[in-house]
Amino acid sequence: MDRKEEVILEVNHLTIEFHDHDTPERVVDDVNFVLHKQEILGIVGESGSGKSMSALAIAGLLKRHALSLSGEILFDGTDLLTCDRERLRSYQGDEISMIFQEPMTSLNPLQRIGHQMEECLRIHHKEMTKKERYDRAIRTMTAVGLDDAEKLYRMYPHELSGGMRQRVMIGAATIARPKILIADEPTTALDVTIQAQIIALLRKVNVKRETAILFISHDLSLVRQLCHKVIVMQKGRIVESGITEEVFEHPEQPYTQALIEAIPKVEL
Amino acid sequence: MRYVFKKCGTMLLTLIVVSLCLFIAFWLISGDPATHILGTGATPERLQALREELGLNAPLFVRYFRWLKGFLTGDLGTSYVYSLPVRDLLASKIPVTFFLAVFSFVLVCLIGIPLGLYTGRHAGGRADKIIMVCNQVIMSIPPFFSGILISWVFGMILHLFAPGGYVPFSKSAPAFFSYMIFPAIAIALPRAAMTAKLLRGSILEEAGKDYTRTAYSRGNTVNGVLFHHVFKNAFLPVLTFLGMSLANMLAGSLVVERVFNIPGMSNTLLTSIGNRDYPVVLAAVMWIAFVIIVINLAVDLLYRVLDPRTAQE
């Protein structure tokens, strides 16, 4: 990975503070990193380490007035923290998409799968006809491993299993071919075999669609399988970062060592 | 479709059980229709003759099956007091109550839903706070008081209508409508306030759910999230309330019919209970039971259309 890579996302001095107590609580503290084109970057850490907050900030899903945000998140030359809402919305779902931990509740229970698949197209690609959207939805559903897409198109979320719903989420998030997919613990709520399938799917999206992925997880073994680079966060700060294999082989920080040692090993 | 048939069967059964309970209730409570009609000065012979004529001497179950047979063939009996077929008597009352209820219901929806949407959308804002305080006040005013207040303000002061001067539809449609607006407002106001409060709360609850976050992550505006995602979800609990409201309003608003002197079902029911005019009371209560069951069925069906999860058995 020594060729000159194109940077698509740059996070500089990102700091997030809550102000609902007397003393401000700093949940993300001076975080800096870059995401290159078609890269899978893992962010690991325990709960409360600030990894999800950073992800939500990049996806533009934090309420700006409820907490104080400083630093900058540069995408396409625009600072997502300070740009106007309309600009931010034009990226959301079209250039930057997000999938979440809970596939069971992340879909609207009253809308058909197909309708939710097409939402990003309805919002960002108004020039597309109904037929074009339908065709794209069917193709995307097939691409994310949903068989019998025509039938699924007319079904409701409650009729699908957790793994299928997460596939729907991934399909809906990538249907507009975003440059960045933020995956916040996308497999935590799923059982192990489904987990592996979803990881494989994310890898496929990364290769075929050339989508960079920001993979947030507390599961180091998954990060090791999937990510090119990794950032380790603790209490809102980045404590270590680098190419995944190097970090795993030669962790420099005691915290990282402890995390790696905590991975259960299968011994036969 | 099978579901509807099943529900209709249950409905008929419910109606029969209700009527049986009523019969037993009338049998238990004291009061003799014959004495009521003839007065306490009547001779025992005349009372006995009238009881025979009205069929009151037969045993309870004989009387019940006689009534049930009539009910199933569309004959509701004859009013003891007015000596008129009950069907003809109620035929002129039900449309009045029906119209008042539908009119009120439309007002409830037209006022309550937009207010709920607005306050839910702008929760915490100044307008929201003012509206919610007004809501609280309106909700706590009983209809008879708001009825009197409306009569006083719009009738006595502004002279927009003559309080108590009900005009039948057959006489003058415009006069009828302009009279009915005021009782409809009296019935609708507290329910509209409740609808708004319920919808607001429901919207706020739904707005905190995961699928709303997903909707924002796809680039929806606040209004986009509200109208494309939250509204339908938030409306479900409100639908139940609206259904109950409509059923209650169709059953008749006793107080408002009295205050505004409207010859509807509730007025008739109250008078007939006082008169021990059982055939009329029975028919009126059957109407109420019927309305409540039908509306419940309609709400159930609507739920199944709106929420695919309930349709799955």
C-alpha cells in the first residue's frame, strides 16, 4: 500500500462534548484520521470509547445544538460539521451512508422493503423513473445476496430474519453508490454464521462498488479479518493506529495488547 | 375475508348477549310500566288488563324470546308510552344523533390531527407550549359546561344562533346546519384536544426510534422524516382513540343533546328510562351496542390495512 492514495475523508481534531451535566463531558477528544478511497478502516474500542459518536458525527446524525462539536470533518472539500444542512443532506445517503447495529429496528415497520430500498434514489436522484428505481432496487437486492428479490420487494421488515434485514440495510445504504459506508457494529446483533456472511458481503461491496468502509466494532477478530487499517480508541482518544496486521502483530500500547489478548482463541 | 365473516358472527352473538343482560336487568330493577302509564290511582283490574295487553305477565324467557324473534325479523315492538312502533320512533332520532356525531368527528380530525402534527414537529417551542396549555384547559372542561359557555357566547352575546331553537333538517337545511355547528363544537373540542396531545406524544416517541435515524441517514429533511416515516407509525395509537371517540359520539352525547335541546337518541333514551318504556330503551341500547361493535370492527380492519404486523396471525 505504498502507492499514493486518494484521501476521501479527513477528520481533524474532532472533539465532541456533552453539556447536559455541570461539567462538560468530553466523549471524543482530538481525533484525527484519514480514510482513503476504497479502504476499509476499522475503529475498535470498548463501549464508551467514543467510536460510535465519531461515526455519527461523520454521518451527520448528531444534533448540533445538543452538544458541542469542534474540529473538522472534510469530505469533498466541505466541512461536514459547519456546512449548511442542505449541503449535508445532499451527501447523506448519496455519498455517505450508514448502517446500524440493530437491523430489527432500523427499518420502518410499516413500509415495504422495496420502498425503503429505493428511498435514497427518491431523495437524491429525482431524475430516475419509477421503473429505473425498481430495476436498480432489484439488482441491488440480488447483489447483497437477497434471493427472490421481486417477492422480497413487496414484503415487510417483520417478515424477514435479522440477517436479511441487515442485507436490506446494506442494500438500501449502497443503492446510490456512496463513496463511504459507515457500519456501526453491523454484526453485533446477529449470530455467528450470519456475522460471517455479512462481513463477506461488506468486503464484496468494498471491492465491487469501490466503497470505502468505516467499520466500527468492539470485536477485534472481525476487524482483523476485514479491515486494511485500524484505529484503537480509548476514552475518546485514539491510542494507536496503523495497518491492521502490524497493529495486531506488534501492538505498542498496553491497552491494545490487553484488547488483543482478550480475543478468545479456539484451541483444538 | 374469512376474518370479516368471523367478526360479524361474533358481533351478532354479542348483540344477543347484550339484549339478554338488559332483559334480566329490567326484570331485576323495580318499576312497573303499567303503573307508570295509568298512574298510582288506577284500579288493580285495569293495571292487570294493561299488563296482559303489553305482554308483561308472561315469564321472563317467554318475553325475551318474543322480543328476540321480533328483533331478528326487524320488529322492535311498540312504545308503551307513545303507542308508536319503536322503529318509527327511533327512525327520526338516529339520523340526528348520527349527523351530530359525524359532524363532531370531522371537526375532531380537522382540529386534532394538524395540531398534533404541528406540536409534535415543533415540540419544546413557544407555540407548542402555548397550545399544550390551551389543550390542557380545553380537555378539563366538561362538555355540558362548554355547551353552556358556547350557547352563552355565540347565542346570547353574538346572536349567531338561538339557543334551544333546534330546527329540523326537513324544515330548513341551512338553519339545521348552522344550529348543529355549535353542539358539534362542544362535543369535538375536548376530543380534538386529546387527539392532538396523543398524536404529539406518539410522534415524539416514534421520533426517538431507530428507523427515524435510518431515515435521517438517507438524507431526509425533518418534514420528510415526519411525513414519510413517523406519521403513519405515530397515527396507529391515535386511530384507536378516534375509533372509540366516534363510537361514543354515535352512541349519543346525552349532556350536549340536553343542553342544546336536540331530539336525538340520548334524549329519547333518557326519557324512556324514566318512563319505564322498555321496548324503546332496549332498541336504543341495541343501537349503541351495534355502533360500538361496528366501529371496533372497522378500526380492527383499518389497523390490518395500516399495520402489516397485525394482519399476520
